[in-house]
Amino acid sequence: MKAIVFTRYGPPDVLRLAEVDTPRPGATEVLIKVHASSVSTADWRIRASAFPGILWLPGRLMMGLFRPRNPIPGVDFAGEVTGTGEAVTRFAPGDRVFGFKGHGGNAEYLVMDQDAAIVPMPEGMGYRAAAALPFGGLSALVFMRDIARVTPGMEVLVLGASGGVGIYAVQIAHAMGAKVTGVCSAANAPLVRDHGAAEVIDYQKDDATRPGRFFDVVFDTVGAATFAQARRVLRRSGAFVPLNFKGREMVQSLVAKLTGGPRLVIAVSGDTAADLQELSQMVNTGRLRAVIDRTYPLARVPEAHGYVQMRRRRGAVIVDVIAGGDTGASVTAAR
Ligand SMILES: NC(=O)c1ccc[n+]([C@@H]2O[C@H](COP(=O)([O-])OP(=O)(O)OC[C@H]3O[C@@H](n4cnc5c(N)ncnc54)[C@H](OP(=O)(O)O)[C@@H]3O)[C@@H](O)[C@H]2O)c1
């Protein structure tokens, strides 16, 4: 099968299109013919070994100390089940599925345990749109629901509201009944408003953490604010939730626990079938839309990495593993 592979960490040109063995499903695994995948922030960070701050060593231990442990990138996938191991009970050939594997999506086939993060695709949704959901949607869901613990009526500030995680955080916090203020550049304001933000702040003209504003949650997806800045606008019971953190934030989190006042909460997101199912239900009930910025063919994944690494993307960047993939319902084309 055709796949993108990389055997060392480095710039986008370490990625190349290659012919590799098609994987075979084990007893409890399904074989998936991938129609669409993505290039996410996780993909370029793993390829470049760009794990922030003190996460560098744990990142290298997880992803491969001297060279990448998993040579095929692509954390997200959407496709069709074409084979099953003898003990598989949950899926059958022909099922349209999507999921998060953490690697292996930028290939014509992948195998996945039936109990891992894989679920049927939302009704009417195409492969591209489904592949646009897992990385950003799962992070946003876990951070809004479990880490920030958003409840109806809360005021939530999302920094980086047009990005891969941010555009889903805006929608999910809005669906949970929060009043959302999104921060992005002026060009992205209509997109962010259209996905549920009551207000939008252009960070090139205004400082979202200027005193006088009040929020229950400051969710920073781009590393745009320090805890000191977030505290200026957080209510006493509020929480600063940065997606990127270093040693300083870990210390500040402990100190804030001891001294009281706004919290700094650091965490990493999960990837479960139950949470994917929740995203799927949100799509089916019209509360969540996939957002697609650009689509690249498989052979141009290195170029897609360069684009995503610039950190200007709007929603997800998709890889058409099968040429001419369909997009279907519940999706916004951001460009
Ligand atoms: N802790 C975890 O478990 C976890 C999970 C997922 C992701 N992450 C991390 O979270 C980060 C977010 O990932 P992502 O994929 O959402 O990022 P991304 O897609 O690269 O973010 C791009 C967006 O950020 C906006 N932006 C850039 N500078 C900004 C600023 N100063 N203020 C406001 N918006 C700004 C851009 O909008 P404009 O073009 O309008 O500027 C663009 O739409 C990554 O570093 C990732 O590694 C952590």
C-alpha cells in the first residue's frame, strides 16, 4: 500500500511517499481502508520532535527516543472497514468509521483494535468531514467538559478560536450553554462568530486580557497568555486552562492551589470511543460542525505539514488518501 513515512525527526522533507506492507488485522482488530486523514498539530510536533518545554523527554520516550517509533504519521482517519479479525464483534466489512489512532492515518490502510477510539461515522457525513473531527474535537470536548468543567451560563474566553482545537472549543462550550468570546484575527472573526461565539476580539487590535472583562474560563490554545495576564480577567473561582504548558505553569498551578483564587489547570487530552461517540451525537443533533481549511492529496503531506506548522490554519487540514474524497453534511469549508 502507499503511505507517508518518516524514519527520522526533522523538517517536513523527512516525510516521503513510499510503498509499504499492508497491515493485517489481529484477532480483535479491524482493517480500515482509509479514505481521508488529516495533518494536525500533533503530527507536525511529532515529526519535528517539537515537544514543548519539559515535555521534550517524555515526548521522545513515548514517540521514540532516537527515531520515530511509528513511521507512518496521521493521527486522524475516516474510512471503511474491509476486514476483521476472528474475534471482532463490533464492526463488519462495509462499516463507515472514523477515529483517532495517534499515527498511521496517512496510509491507504490501517488496523485498529475494535475497542480503541473508533466509531461509526455520523449520519450523512463524508469522509473528509469525519477526518476533520477527532484531534480537535476530542481535545476540545475533554478540555471544556472535564478540565474546565464548563456549565450553562459560564463565560468562556477561547484564545486561538479559529484553530484546530479552538474552533471546536467554541462550538462545544456554546453547546454546553456558555457565553463564548473568541480571540482570533479579524479575517477569522466571521467564522468564529458563525460557530457560536457571542463576541470576537481581534488580538491585533485589542488585548483580550485587559482588566475590566470577566470570565470563568480562559482557554488558551496558542500560548498567547501568561497566568498573570489570564488572572486579570478571571473571576475568583475561575480557571486558566493552557493547552501548552512548561515547568513554569506546573509550578504556578501548585502555588495557585495553595494560595486560592483563580486556578491554573494543566492536563492532556484523551482519546476514547465514548468521547468520539459524543462528538458524533453532537454532529447528528446539529450542535457541532466539522471545519475544513484545506485538503491535500496523500503525496503532498509534506507541504501540508509546512502549512499547519505556520499556525494560521482554520479548523482541520485534510489529506485525501483516496482522490476526490467526499465531504458530506455538517461541515464548514473555511476557505
Ligand atoms: N495538552 C493537550 O492535551 C493538547 C491537546 C491538543 C493540542 N495541544 C496543543 O495545543 C495547541 C493548539 O493546537 P491547535 O492545533 O489548535 O493550533 P493551531 O491550529 O495551529 O492554531 C492556529 C490558530 O491560532 C490562531 N492564533 C495564532 N496566534 C494567535 C494569537 N496570538 N491569539 C489568538 N489566536 C491566534 C490562528 O488564528 P489567526 O490566523 O486568526 O491568527 C489560527 O487559526 C498546540 O500547541 C498543541 O500541541 C495540547
